[in-house]
Amino acid sequence: MSRIVAGLVVAAMLVSLSACSIQRLPKADADPGIAESGVSNSVSTGAEKLCRESGAEELFHASGRLAGYIWTSVYDIDLAQPEPEDFWLMVAMATYGAYPERLSEFGTIDLKSSEIKDIAATFFPDMDLGNGLPATKDSYAAEYVAAEGLYELQPMAVSHVDYDLVSVEALDSQSNCSMHIRLTDTHNGKGESEWVVLFKKWDDGEAHIFPCRVLRLWKDTEVTP
């Protein structure tokens, strides 16, 4: 974790990865009330209905957090080949953002290797996992417990970034859809940024944690103060 320029402070304290403020949420705050983590998840009425009909509610919450992480990073993150710590932080953020109810009594989200790979395929479609999952060594977002054969993910969030659903639109007869998400920096004065998620429902007949998968995620516009 050579890029971490500030030390880790556990349980409700902020840590820093480059200039990006990351919060590991304490067990007491790790519940479905995402607003308690300092993250807004508001949606407009019409967009919410389309999001629900598209089966993309979980994808919205996960993508809002991922976009916030990428936006506030001081270096470019390659989603086709992310650094191990970036990968585990984003997987932890996406999973907790979408499924806070999966938090165990010990304050972690426990997933099998196959489930991690499924999440990776959902959000990192161009990532090559031919050599296995990235190592969790020195990661504060994830730990592999060999005795149980499980990865333990911490409930993570980017502090001071709100995300709001702007629109959801069906693009073609191939079930491709687009989702626009607005990010607001409520602390560092970075302004607003709008991101686009191109997505579609899984259609391979297999069971997946997320009903939809990301085809592409990118920043569309940015408004600075």
C-alpha cells in the first residue's frame, strides 16, 4: 500500500488513500440506514421507478460509491487492472453499499471466492482473473480467512460524497440501459460531477449477486465551484 499517505485509524475514524477519504464504518453504524455513514442515496421519483423496473437498484447504490471513490482519487484507477488495494476497497464499497443487510454479527461481509469473482465480473468486465483474485496482504478492506475459505470485507464508504440518481433509460432492444448518477463533494469543495453507467441484466442463465452488470462506467461532466 505504497500510495497510502496517512495511517489507518480504526473504527469510525477516517483513513486516507492518496487524497481520498475512506471511512471504515463501525459495527454500530453498519446498517441499512446508509445516511448514517455520511452517504446520501436519494433518487428522483421517476428515475426510482425506472431503476426498480430495470432491476438496477443495487447497481445504483454500488455504482454511486464506486464513482465517488474514483472521482476523489488523485491518481487514475484502471478498472481493467486495478491495484489490489483499489480492487478490495471497491468490492467492499460496492457490496456494502448495495447489501448492508449481509453484514455479519462480527461486522464483516463474508463471501466465498466464487462470489468475489462474480462481483468482479459485475463491475470490472475487462479485468483478467486468470491468475486468481488479487492478494489481500496489507489490505484494510479485506482479509482472506483460509480456515473458513472466506473473504471478510469491511463496510467501507467514501466520506463526504453524496450520490443521487438522475435518470435511467433503456437504450435498445438488446436490454442495454444507461444510468446517470450525480456526485456532490460536500467537504472538499470539488463541486459536482455526473457519471454514466452503461449496464444490462445478466442473461447467461446463472445466479448472480447483482441482477445487472456494468458494461462501462465513466465521468460525463464536472462542475467546479
